[in-house]
Amino acid sequence: MAQDYIKIPDAYHGYAQTHFCVPKHYEEDLENILIPWGLIQDRTERLARDIFQDVKDEPLTALCVLKGGYRFFTDLLDKLTTLNRSHGSVSVPLYVDFIRLKSYENDDSTGDIQVIGGDSMNSLRGRNVLVVEDIIDTGHTMAKLLAILRQHQPKSVKVASLLVKRRPGSTGYRPDYCGFEIPNLFVVGYALDYNEYFRDLNHICVINEAGKKKYAAPKGSD
């Protein structure tokens, strides 16, 4: 059986910035471009098709994990609604909801996951839920979210994540729909941030040490 994701090997060095357009204010902060924007779009289109074929005519509640997931969520939903328009015999009624989880400070997990929002999660009872996330790191954050969701008794829960990281301490969790499996690198761009910077970068890039130092959170900040 073929892999249901694109695996980026550890030895992969990405693309030079000179081959693509990068905002000038980030040029000195990036190691390389790991996944160009165009490749993200094409892979997202295929994920949308896979989800559409699995769900068919059943209603689907897409739950966006903010903030990092918003661009992947928006693009995935755009491609699903395009499929709804183009498939005359099948369409998926779509509903939208949001939740925010905070688990990072600088480039390390704090180990303390803060759940923000979710006041309307009782509406998920009896529904098919698709959690849309930007990246699965250790898997602990997703395990916490899935446990919260199950308390509200949805009909089903599946997860779509653009990225899954190979790293020590991982639970081994794999989402139902995965765009790319990446090495143990800290990546930014396409709404993935480093202390709220780099969300305005289209490509997924590897931040360098100078960038980490430049945008590090001040000591004592929340």
C-alpha cells in the first residue's frame, strides 16, 4: 500500500530563497524553503478530494485549530466547496467552527496546553467532525483536543493535518489525512509562526538560528 502522505527525508535541504519570492523582512531569518506555496496548494487539493470522496453526502463540521491552521483550513474549505459545485450528483453540506490551542513558546513545547474557545462545542453532538490542524508535533496536543471533542459525543471525528513532524518523544499519532511528513525542524510560514512572526510568509520554511534569536519572546512574557 502506498504512503498516504509525502515524506520529506532528513537529508532534504529544500530550496534556496533566490528561486522564489520571500518578503524582504524575512530574508535573513530563513535557512531554506522546505515546501513551496504551489506544492502546498496542489497537495491540499488532493486532500480535499480524498475527504470529499470519504464523506460523500453526509454533513461535515470542519473545526479549525487557530491560529496556525487558518490558511490550510481556508484553502482546504475552498477546494471542498469547489468540489461541491462541480460534482452534480454528490455534495457535502459544510459547517464551520473554531478552537485555539496554545502550546508553544519560542521553539519548544511548554508542556502546558491552554485551550481557548470551544464554548459552542456542544453543537458538535451527533455530527461528523473534521479537525483541521497545521502541524502534528509530538501528538500530545492533538490527543488532548480529541479527548475534549469526545466529551461532546460527535458522530465521528477525523483529523486533517498539513504537516506531521518526525521527532523524539512523538506518540506516533498519524492523522486521517496528512499532507507532508517532515524532519525534526522548526518550520514557519503559511500561518505557522514563531512567536507570532512569519504567518505572512506563503512558503513553509526552516527558520535559522539568527531568526530564532531575533524574534525570541522576551523573558517573562506570556
